[in-house]
Amino acid sequence: MDDKEILARISGLMETERELRAELADGRLSSEQERERLRSAEEALDQCWDLLRQRRARREFGEDPDAAESRPAAEVEGYQQ
């Protein structure tokens, strides 16, 4: 993935998060369903942000940004955006 693809994925995940919150507010989604789906979207967002940071750091230090790898969700969850 290049930076543009990662940013597009982030945008899509943010829209998914907004939709889930709207469904919950409208009563179309139970709290448990929303939490599971929202958690999945948040983990994917954390991974995308981490990958983007890695790519930018590698580029800054003259390394190949394509060597950046997606890390496990448990490793990147809770990163501040």
C-alpha cells in the first residue's frame, strides 16, 4: 500500500465509524453489536495510522517506505492519533 491508499482506507474506516455510531443512536444496532464492529474498525484504524507513520519515518531517514509492515492490532491499539 502506498500513502494515498492508506489515507483512503483511513477515510473509509472513519466513515464506517460514523455510520456505526449513527446506527446505534437510531436504535438500529444493539450496544454489543456496535461495540464489536466499532472495536474492529478502531483496530484497523490504529494499524493504518501506524503503517503510515512507519512509511513516513522510513522515507525521512532515506529508507524504502515499502519495507514498512502492518503490526498486530494488540501492538498498536491505543496509539494516540
